[in-house]
Amino acid sequence: MSGRPFIRLADLTDLDGFADHIVRHSAESGREGSLHFAISRSPERASVREHARQRWERALEESLWGRCFLLVEPVRGWVVGHLELRGGRFSAEMHRAILGMGIERGYTRKGHGQQLMEAAVGWAKRTGKIAWIDLGVFEHNLPARSLYQRMGFVENGKRKDAFRIDSGMQVTDISMSLRIG
């Protein structure tokens, strides 16, 4: 098998590959010229796997559901990127989903982020249950902010000093939303 990475909806057989990707990707944050994009560089693989399993098993009508779109490198079959939509905690917010996304450094700036976004937004529209997609992005992450803006996300506000990472580096988080349909 060869060719370009492809995107598909994750299922429970993908938990190990997803967890491996999250651990690899988080380790890249703020290193070797990469922007800071994660609040932790060392998530525990078993915890990542278990929490993903719990989200992915839930129906869209249940709180804290999750659906994940994977960017898969076809030669090794490795997960090298993801976009996950997650449902809220309360029935009153089930019309909204929260977006989290990450692509490993060797696969960035090749259009994969936009493809992941298009797949997830298209899926959200088809469900007929999601009216809004929300996300948070670090203020200094200009490439991600640019992608979100191109996809139609609008800035809602900023939380200054939202996170402190790497010996107290203060990070401002920007809230953005996209109205579906």
C-alpha cells in the first residue's frame, strides 16, 4: 500500500494507534521549532486510550460522546493526525460539539488539516444534531488560527493566561465557533 495519507472515522480497533499518535504528537509541542500547542508533552498512553474508548462508545444522545477522524499514513498504517468532536456534559448543550485536532509535524502544511476539518464538519451536518462546533486555540498558533478562520470559525473571545506551560510560559487561549448549516 502506498500513496497519500487518508482520512477515516475511527472505531474501537483504532484505540492503540490513536493513543500512540497522541503521545508522539504531544511530545512535539514546543520542541525543535514547533509551536506550543499542548498543555502537556507527556500524556499517559493508557489514560489516553481509556478516555478515548469511553467517548467513542457513547451515542450522540449521551453526554461526553466523541467521534474521531484519523489521518492515516498508508505505508505503515500509523495514525499521524486526528480531529475529534466531543459532546458536552449536559443535555442543554448537546447541540454543540468541541473540536480538538492535531497533526504530527511531518504531515503539517500539506492540506491535511483542512481535509480533516471538511470531513468532520460534513459529518456534523449529516447528523442533523449539531448546530455549533467550538474550539480553543493558543493565540500564538497562527497557522491553526488561519485554518480555522478559512473554514469559517469566528473568534468569540480570549482568556489571557489560560494555561501555564514549560516553567510558567503564559498562554492566551482563543475561543472560536462555527455555526453548522
